[in-house]
Amino acid sequence: MKNVPVNNYPTSIQLDIHDGKFEPCLEFEQRKVSDLAKMFSDKAAIEDILRRGDRLVYEIRYYPFFTSNSDMALGTTIIFPGKVGNEYHMTKGHFHEREDQPEVYHCVQGEGVLQMMTREGEYVSAPWKADTITHIPPQFAHRVVNTGTFPLVFVAVFHVAAGHEYGPIEQRGFRYKVVEKDGKMAEVSNPRWA
Ligand code: S6P
Ligand code: ZN
């Protein structure tokens, strides 16, 4: 994160829980279907969406609380509802580069699933609704899936030094995929883990 001012005084920000926005926002990122082409399984569905002009899946806003000797940060993510093929909109998912860095996620709006998995493939999923708060231990990759019909908004609290490692998830995904099956949400085995 570049150009973030050091501030050694207490700081408060006001969050809009409906869209994850706050001011001032120090970093803003958008991820579209094209950015998640390695994550979603249905390649024909991806091509079809891209032919029609791509689509926004989620937005991330960051506020790093940098002091002279600490790097705690706040991130808010809004995942818009939708599916690619039968797979629900989701974040890319990542491990933290540092193995001593956990994270806390707080779902403030929407419904879905928080998927977590170790490098060995031990899998835990947490059903999510408004005000579910989950502690993610350092060794678990994490991905949020919006299975509802409204935007899902969550707040993440972490240290910037934790870092993001996307490679293993790009290569194999999580052990289970979160899909719509017979009109309902289902977690089905991911063939890349067979
Ligand atoms: C950072 C934290 C979140 C995610 C964000 C997007 O450690 O877990 O701020 O970066 O929800 O997810 P992803 O997988 O695209 O980074
Ligand atoms: Zn993280």
C-alpha cells in the first residue's frame, strides 16, 4: 500500500454497512469476472460473459492504520449477487504469506459461506449471515461466497505485513465449490482435488 500517511493518534471511520463505503478511502480495487477466470470452473460461461463485456463481481476498500510501529488495516468487501455457470460470485481467496498472521472477518450484510482450507486440504466452511464474525487462523486460506440475492458486505481486520498468496488457490481452488443445485446452495467436490 503506497502513500499511506503515518498517524500515531486514534482514528475512527464511519462505515456504510449497505455498500462497505467509508471516507476517506485510501485504497480501492474492483475485481471482475476476467480477474477471476482461473477461479470459476465453467469456462464457457466465463467466455460468454466476457463476450458481452465483462462483469463486476466485488469491490474492496482499504484503510491501513499505519503508526510508527504498527500496520493494522481495515478492509471492506462488497460481493454483488450472481453466478458464473452454477457457481456463486466469490472472492479470489488467498493464503497469507506470513504463517503467523490470522484475520477477523465480520459479515455486516448478506448471506453466504466463508470457505477456509489449509495447504494440506483440511476444509472448514462457516455459514454466514449478518453479524457472523469469524476468526481465521494463520494457516487457513479464505474465500467468501455470496449465495444470496443481495450484496454481501464484510469487514476484514488484518496486518498489512500478512501479505497475500493467490497461487495455490488459482491452481486448484478450494476442496469444495459452492454452487446452486436444484434451486438451493450446495457444496460439491472440486474435481481439481480428486
Ligand atoms: C485481506 C483480506 C480481504 C481480502 C478481500 C478480497 O487479507 O482477506 O481484505 O483481500 O476480501 O479478497 P481477495 O481474495 O481477492 O484478496
Ligand atoms: Zn486475508
